[in-house]
Amino acid sequence: MESSKSLSAWQKSQQYIPGGVNSPVRNFSKVGGHPRFIERGSGSKVYDIDGNGYIDYVASWGPLILGHAHPEIVNAVSAASSHGTSFGAPTTLETELAEIIVNAVPSIEKVRLVNSGTEATMSAIRLARGYTGRDKIIKIDGCYHGHVDYLLAKAGSGVATFGLSDSGGVPEDFARNTLTVPFNNPEAVKATIDANPDEIACLILEPIMGNMGIIPPREGYLNELREITEQHGIVLIFDEVITGFRVAYGGAQSYYDVTPDMTCLGKVIGGGLPVGAYGGKRDIMQCVAPEGDVYQAGTLSGNPLAVTAGITTLNKLSAPGVYEQLETNASTLADGLSEATQKNGIDAWHSRVGSMLMLYFTPETVTDADGARTADTERYRKYFWGLLESGVYVAPSQFEAGFVSLVHSQEDISTTVQAASEVISKL
Ligand code: HOZ
């Protein structure tokens, strides 16, 4: 496959941008070779600057549940831009998006819009600390909540891809108040709380881990966390940046019927433009400035173009049958991949919740970050390249997620399964 234009674009970008990319995993360094520079996307596919087309399961890392360049999003954003791109003053569009979110997500009574998932988690934790008057937080090994200093300890996504235990540039003091425990292990949470009585402001987690591949919660785990945190006055924060409006319209909390105190959103709610949000119970949210004394602000927060893309996306997702369609698309793909590994006698763990999925090359059942770390990343590297060369674009890291969208056709999925079967037979 010809990729010389991407290679020279990457050589040039490295002169001006660290690693030639604006987010580390994109530069392919853990799968080798060079990244493909994308020229355009349409529906289920992306096209690189050498003219190669790929069936895309990265989907901009999750937001593009309607596919690339959906005509309704393109038209809505273009109409909004003709009215002005930013005002730094309130618009009724922001209230419209906030109302949709509050009506959709069971635990959110009030919501503040920001520009990214990182801003959402950072602001939610500041708020939990302000609300409780406590400093310490519990995070889960392998959960990734953006590049907030004190949340990079034992984080997933790029931190796991590059094999780092945390990040340079974070003073030890900043991370001193972050206590980490394994996923799917309520006993570890109890022990940590017992060792730090009345000191823990919040427990933050991805209810379905989506930055170490996909790791679902064990039955009852989220409910147990709900009970434990409630007993101790600890704010339970679900980071639904990936899962919000993805696994169900009301996110993982409605999928598993558990009500956190606060929720962080991003990705899908921006329809491919930069939006994040954090929201929750009214008495917590009223601590945010200007109602309360917990400060958080942003010049481009509630940006009219991003909010328009979000409203258009969420309105489309509220139509009947949408999540059933996603389930059908994703289960057909996952079943095909599973058959391919079985037929070829390859040790694999296929993990999927709704339209999020990941294939780990391991004989283990992956239930936490340590389980994910047993995966054979060299085999994943070969799988990734085999697929890319066959015109299928999956995450260039074992420690990310795959996303199926509403526009992946049956033909896309059978082409993918056929390509994957061939690649797997040669592993
Ligand atoms: N951390 C993001 C997904 N989990 C990756 C973002 C990107 O590289 O664009």
C-alpha cells in the first residue's frame, strides 16, 4: 500500500510538533511504521493523503457514532457558523444541550459545559473536593481521565501504551492525594477508605473501562461502589466521556442502573467537535461559581458550533431503534472476530459492551488492568498492520477501544471480518 505522502507529511510534522502528532498514541510508535495522515472522512470510512480508504473503527476515538461528515451535522454546523463562531456570552443553544443531557442522564440535575473530557474530570474533582472539604481521591488502576496531573497515576490510554506508571512533570506532592485501587475489586476500595477515614472526597472511575481496551464491570460491582461511597459521604463520579450516549442514551449508568453523584461527559456529546461536560446532583452543582465558590471557567466553553453538533447528534440518537442497530452491528463484528480466533486456535479474549469492543491476544479473562497487561502486544501489532494493509483502521494500541458506528454497513462488517480472519490465520 502506497503511503509515501503520509511518510513525508510525518517527517515534516515532526520538525514542528512533538512526535509529529497532537496526541501521543496517534504517531503509531508502539505499532511501528508511520501514521497515516487523513485527508477526509465519509460515513464509515477515512481516506488518507495517498488516496487509501479504510473502514474506520477509531471514529475519532469515540465521538463519531453517526460516522464521518454526517450531512445533518455538516449542515447544522455550517449554518451555525454563519451566525458567528464564538461569543463568550450565553446562547440558548447551551441551554438546549444542557436540557437534553439532564433529561437523558438519570443522575444529572445540572450540568456545566466545558471543552474536553480532561476539563470535565479536572473540574468535577475540584468540585467534589470543594463540596466535601476533603483532599484525597480514589482512582482505579488503568482508568484514564485525561491528562490531569494527579490523574495520570496508573492511567490507561497513552500512559499504558507507552508503558509509563505516571507522567514526568507531575510533582510528587500533586499525586500524593491520589490513591489507586484495582478495577472490579470493591474490597480494595473499602480497605483504602478504612485506611483514610473521613479524608476521601471522591471515587472516580470509568464504569466500563475504555482506555485499557474494554473492561466491563462485574455484576454488582458498580452497585457496591455506590453503597460504599454513600456510607462514607464520598462523591461517586462516573467518567462517562467514552460511555455517555454510547452504550445507551443515558450512558453506562442507565445501562447498569446505578446512580452516581456526578458524571463527566465528552466525545459523543460534541458530535465530533470539542465539548466536555460535568454534572450531577443539584446540591453539589450549586457549589460551582458563580452560585458557589468552586471556580471553573473557559473562553470557548459552550461554543455554538460544538454545541450545535452535539444537539444534532443527540437528537438523532434519541430516535427509536438506534441502540438496537448499534448492538446488531457490533455483535455481528464481534462474533465474526471470535470465530476467526477460535478457528485458528489463537488465544484471545473478546471484550464488548454495546458498540465498544476490543480483542486482546491473551488466554486470560480480562477483568482489570493487570489482566489487560497480560495481552501479547506484539501479536496486536501484527494484527493492526495486517488490518491496516487490508483497508481496516483500528486503534494503533491494545490499550484503547474500538468503536462501531451507525453507518458501518453489513458489507463493511463482513469485509472487516474477512480481512481479520486472513490476518489472524497468519499470526
Ligand atoms: N486518549 C484518547 C483516547 N482514549 C486518545 C486521543 C487521541 O489520540 O486523539
